[in-house]
Amino acid sequence: MIDGPDQQVATPGLPAGLPDASAQAAVAAGGRRFDDLHVGDVEYRVLTVNDGVAVRQAALDLSTDHTERRTLLDALALCGVLALILAAAGGAWLGHRAVQPLAAAAALQRRFVADASHELRTPLTLLHTRAQMLRRRSNLAPELDPRTQADLDGLVQDTGRLNDILDDLLIAADPRGDTPMRPMDVRELIVQACEAGQEGARHAGVVIERHIPARAVQVDGTPGGLHRALTALIDNAIRHARSRVLITVGVGGRDAIIEVTDDGPGIDPQMTDRIFDRFASTGGTSRRRYGLGLALVADIADRHGGSVTAVSTASGATLSLRLPLTKTVG
């Protein structure tokens, strides 16, 4: 569009709404300007120039540019979605490949525990039966040494506990469902575990002391599992103690707290975070060594909704087992 002093010239087919009279008036005294003008659904970029002879105005339809921009944005969005899907699929595939050996190892471990427990069940049941028969016959022999009689009673109890342990191992190896639990008094479990460890303590020259409250401290658990955990804690303390092992039972909040303290060399600070790993060791002949026992304690505690911790004391080490108290109804 050319607006001169003598005439106006416009391009044929000029869209309605053009020329932009306000822009022409703005540059009437001279100069140039750019404007974006909307005419209906169409946007135009308008250049208005006063060259001293006439006011000239040109308009560029931006519809093609907008269409290309929308197409580019749609393509970028589609590529982003496809890339996200491919990344998720690739991550899932790589994750599956990475976890597969661990899953296979866990399945193999469960299969081994289940097979070993099953194979041991029959001979252990026979051993328990024979121990009961032997004790029954000994009751008919009044001349039997009382200590021998006590050993026979202990043999029957130990074989019975071994059966409970096998049951607990079979339950732990079964990936289906939850472990059936029942309320148990921690005090009774401590007494049983201490009796089981007395012989080892006597050979090691270690005295086992226990401080147990007068009132019952009940937790939900499996007899075999908790007996294994407490026995492992006491056995570990006896192996590292110089002369004394102290076992205390208390309540903290909603948890029962069992602490096993020995007067041994303590725990290397570097081992505090690894003490419950399988076959952890600080090295050296004078250092504490740990096999599977404490790792199994950690597994059992986790399975019972509890936890186990270890700290060094001024004259040894203390291992604390926390278990949720039995919830009371009402």
C-alpha cells in the first residue's frame, strides 16, 4: 500500500482491515514502525515507512509461520513422549536383567533352606523320640546319677527346640504369605536361651547374669525364630567375653528391649555398620569376628518388625534387640 500526496496505490486482493490507518498516521511526519495486526483469525506483521515522498505499508501473513511452529512443537512433543517411553522400557529391561541374578540367588537360597530343613526333619524327629524314650527309661532307674538325668532332660528340650527351629526355617523360606506368630513372654525365652548357653559359658569360664523384670514382657513371634536370635546373641557374647555376660530385659515405648552385654574387647568403630553382615570380620587375632549368627539375628528381627543394634561400651560391647510388644485389645 502506497499513500502519496496525489494518489493511493494498493496491491490487488488486499485483505479487509488493511491498510493500518493508525500506523500510517503515526509515521506521517517520518520514520518507520513494525506492528502485529490481527484481522479475524489471521495475524499480519505490518511494516509502515515514510520515505519523505509517500507512506508505504507492507503486510506479511504469518499463518504459514504459525502452522510450521505448531507442527514443530507437535513433533517435539511426540518425540519427547516416545523418548520417555523408550527410556522407561529400556530402564525396566535393564533393571530386570540386573535383578534377575539376585532373584535367582534368593530363590536358590530359599530352595536350599527348605530342602535342608525338610531332609533334617525326619532324623531329628527320630532323635527327639529316642531321647524321650531314653528319659522315660531313666525314670525307672532310681540309681541314675542326677546330673545324667538333668542331661537327658536337656537333650529332650534341645531336640524339641531344634524341631521348632526347622519349622521356623521352613516358614522363612516360604515366599508365600506372612509368618504365623503368637504372643510369647520374653522372660521365658531368655531363661531358655541362657540354659542352652550355660555349657558353652562354663567351658569358656564366663558367668551369665540376667536381670529380668517381675512382670511379663510379651511380644508376638515364632518360638524357633526368637530362640535362634537370642541364642545367637548370647553365644556371640560368650565367645567375646572375658569373664561376664549380662542380659537385661526392659520396655521402651512400644518395644521390648533385650540387651546382651559382654566385657570383651569391644567393637571396632569401622565395623559398626558391618557387624550384621554375613562373615564380617575386623581382622587380626585379637579382633572380634562375626559369622552368620548376627546376620541371622538381623533377619529374624526384621521379620518380627523389630531391629538390632550394636555399640561399644567402656568395657565391652552391647547388642540390643528391639521387638514390638504384643498389642492389647481394648
